Amino acid sequence: MKKYCIITYGCQMNKNDSERIASFFEENGLEEGEESTADVVIINACSVRQSSINRLQEKIKRIQEREKKPVTVLTGCVLEKDKKKFRPLFDYLLKTEDLPRWNLPFLSGQDKDYFQIPPKRGSINAYISIMTGCNNFCAYCVVPYTKGRETSRPAKEIIKEAHAAIKEGCKEIWLLGQNVNSYKGEIGFPELLRKINNIEGDFWIRFTSSHPKDFSDGIISAMKNCKKVTPYLNLPLQSGDDEILKKMNRSYTSSHYKELIEKIRKSIPQIALSTDIIVGFPGETEKSFNNTVNLFRKISFDMTHIAKYSPRMHTAAYNMKETVSEKEKKRREKILTEILKEDNLEKNKQIVGKTVRVLVKGKNKKGFLNGKTEGYKDVIFKGTNKIIGNFANIKIIDYSSWGLKGKMTRK
């Protein structure tokens, strides 16, 4: 039997795409195999960061060094300039949304829509794309150029997919989109949350990504009142300086963001907040960065994804002159990381002695089971493998800046 292997880079949306690719290949009689022996290797790539493209270059060169060369396919969120670069290295460059019509050896084309291909669920997480593309054109982002404008999936389709995932045993539904807040199906995003919340079963609902300019009172209300929607939110800030936010084309100010966080915390006091920050964006002075530091301290996030700015062709920022050295970007990244470390140490300390519900994900190399709390915090504890993939009540007995340690309890 012919074997396939999928290598995925990028965000959860790419992971969801890889699940559909896997399902389609198995529908065509192939089975999953190792990269070193697979007959066809599919790389689901991401052009959002240059680092991903660099890793991809190294990976495809190693694959091509195999004695028996596989059929190679490049797909995913890829800029045209990157496609040109990789065209000589791959046998096929194909669009993910054209998957039913991929003209490859071992495959037969089908006359169906991409989203009609059921994903191959490989875990207790169900990644469900509710929309594709983006209309925001943030100055640093390539997504509108790789994925096009926003297109929302029909709500009935999304709810049907959620039903199927829960029936298969999934315990965590992730609703995905570049900006889920602007979802425009037959219903709006708050109502979509309520509809999925009403599905029978014991599961959690999470979503990403959100944009501060579209985060409405309706979404806050749905999060508060839907018991299966976890009190966790990733709300990208990107910068705490108004001039930089304007240059980034983010369509909100630092005060708007702060007021929004205050409103969310007032309604959902137990909310855990994560954010995204870019350091070293063109024109970011020491004063600009200090504005970010001050807001970062005031808000006190539970988690942060800090990216050092790197230019990407086709974006508005690509034509802006870089003003921050790589050394300075690293320094600024370190400052924010240290603040996060201090804040989290104090927050995690407050959880010690409490019993929390944890979704058990697996086992680490040291033999501890690991999982996530509703607030998306990491927890390790001792237990048997039979509870992997289920919820467990864990009493927290120790903590660090980056995680919690607990023991199982009946309550």
C-alpha cells in the first residue's frame, strides 16, 4: 500500500487543513507513513514568518537527498515569491482549497467542495475552520495575499462538523478564523457560539483569532453565559503605542484596547488572557516600546506570543525602513518576557490549593501526565494512561512561572 506523510508548519488553521488532506489521501487508499519512507510527502507551509520558510528550505533539501525520492507537494499559506523559489524543489505546487481536484499519482479527482472532506481527527482537539481569508490588511501580515478576502462557512455546516467531532470523542472544539469576530454566516459569531454550546456532550469550546476592533458586547455576553466556552481569550495587542498601531493599520488605540479588557474582566472575572506582541516594528522608538511595556504591565497577561519583526514582501511594512537592530529586538523581547514571567509566577501562586478541571492531553518524557486548565494553563501530575483524552479534577500543589503541578482528586 502506498504511504503518505504530511509535514505541517504554521497555525491551527494549517493543522485543520492537514487533517482534511490526510482524510482525502486515505479515502484514496493510501495510509500514513514515516517521512523517511513515504511515497508522497506533502508540506503544508506558512509564509507568515520568514523563519518558517527557512525551516522549509532545510526540510525539502533533506527529503530530496533520500535514495528513493518521493513525490513532493507544496501547499498551504504560501506567497507567490516563495512559490517561485520552491518551484524547482517540488514536483507539485497546489492550492489547499483545490484538494478534491489534486491531479497526483495515486489520487482520483472528485467533484466536491473542499469543506465536504471530513477531517481525520488525530486527537481530542477538533479544529474547525469557520471562515477563510482576511479583510484587515495589517501592515505586517501576508494572509490577505495568501488566503484572499474573508469568506464565512455556512453555520449549519460548522455545527454539523462540531456534532461529528463530539460524537467521535473530541473534548475540545477550536473555532478557527483569521478574525472569528467578523464571522458572517446566516448568524453572527455570538449566536454560533451559543448553537455549539447547546450541543449535547461534555466538551470545551475555544476560538482564535480575535481582533480588538470587532470584539463586541455580544461576544462577551456569549462567553459569559455559555458554560462550555472556556474563560480563555487570545486578543492580539501587537503594540501599546498609538503611532505604531496606526502604522500597523490595527484600527484601534491603546486606550480602546485597555477599556475593552476592563469590560471583559468585569463581565468574566476568571478570564485568562493571552496576547500577541511585535517588537521592533519599523519606527518603534524607545518611547514607543516603553508605552507597550507600561500597558503590558497594567493589563498583566497570562500568556504572550512575542515576535521580533521581520519584513515580508507584499505587505505595507515591507517598504518601511527598518529602524531597530536585531540585538535591540532581542533586548525588547527579553524585557516583555521577564514581565510575563513575574506576573505569571504571582498568578499561578494564587491557584495553589485549589482544585481545577483539566483536559488530559498526554504524558511527558518524565512520566507525568499533562493537560490544560480551562484558562489554558499547563498542568502536570501523576496518573494512569487510561485518563488521557478525558477530564480530571486536579488539586494544584506547586507552581512555576510557566506551569502548575497537581495531584488527582475525586472532586
